[in-house]
Amino acid sequence: MNYKTVLIILVSIFLHGCDPKITKNKEMSFIINDRYSNSGFALIYNDDLKNIRKIENRSLNIYHKSLKKKSKVKITNPINGNSLIAEVKSNKVKFSNFYNSILSPRIAEDLKLNINEPYIEITLISNDSTFVAKKAKTFDEESKVAEKAPIDGIQINDLNTKKVNKKFKKKNIFSYSIKVADFYYRDTALLMLGRIEKELSIKKISIIKLSKTKYRLLIGPFNDIKSLQKNFDKMNSLNFENLEVLKNV
């Protein structure tokens, strides 16, 4: 079965709008959002990358496989909340499907990405998007907002009733899952789960109920990038259009 063809057919029958769309055929009830968004690992450009067209180090440009050239995107570091606006320089550059984009070194630096774990979220924005209104905001201003966000921690009262704040920084543990798709019906998610187990011999699959009409099919968790990429590449062989990598929290 060609899953890419199925997804193209599904998308073609949706109406345009901002709300999630659902197919009316129970056997193929994917939930797909009109606005492109993807969470996963980025590849940070460096001169050692072979057969990759150069990205200027100080630019706010990215390479992406499916978004149109000159598209504006919001790139977010989910770990610290930092974000900025970048532009797609080309969609003709070939690189592994495991990476959702190639970033300039400046973007990685400004977002304070972990070089060994460059996890990002990309969201396509348009001229009438609410993100554009924030485009003039400098990265420094966005950083100040992020710095004001509450820090995880607990309050401990000592025997003298003095309040002492102890702040604990969360340890960054490598734990990710592959999001296959969201489904309107649980039966459909189960059907897809069975096909993946049969065709790809992947066993670490689960269905998460997000609401009465939204069931998420996940593969994982994975605690190292090699096994994550291996299973991602397996799933990619089924030609899914927008596989995502989600950080487990």
C-alpha cells in the first residue's frame, strides 16, 4: 500500500481553514492541520557537510524539503521557549528525512540549541498570520519574555517557618517518540498499528487517547538517537508525509 498516495487523497478532500480537518471515511480518518508544523531534529550547517549548498553563517535561512522557497517560518526551541522568524532559502537541497530542516549556525546559536540534541519546532507562517505581527520583535525581547517564565521547583518550609525556595533545574534526559499520525477513530489507529507491526516488525507502538475524537499513534520511547533514527527511517519507507519526533516529558 502506498501511504503517500493515501495521504495526498485525504488532504485533497479537506476544506481550507485554520481548524483541524477530519476525513469522513472511517477507514482513513486521519486528522490533518492545514498549517504546516513539525517537531523534530534539525541539521546545523557546517562546511564539513558533503553535497550541501552553503548557508551563510550569520543568515536567518534554512533548507527545507517541502516548503516553498522564501516561505517564512517560526522556529522554536521547545527546551527553553526561544523562537525566531527564518526564511526558507531552498527546497531543492537533499538531506536525510530524519532531519526536518538544515539551519544556519546563527539560528542554532540564537535559539541556544543543544548541538548534540538540536530539537526544534517549525511552523509555517503567512502574511495574515498572527506571528507576522511579532516579526519586528527582536530576539532579545523574546528572550526577556522567556526569562520571566516560572522556573520549575518546590517550596520547602523549615522548622522556623521561614520560607525557602529551592529551585531544581530539570535534568535533560534523551527520550523521544515518533508521532505517526492523529486519528479520529480508535479502530483506525488500531488498524494502522497492526499494519506497522506486520510490515515493519516494529513492536514499541502505543495509542494515546487525547480526546473522544483524537487518538495519537506513537512509536517509542527511544533513549538514544541511533534507535530513534533507525525506526524513523523504517517508517519513512511507508512514505508518510509528516512524521514527527516528539520529546517525552
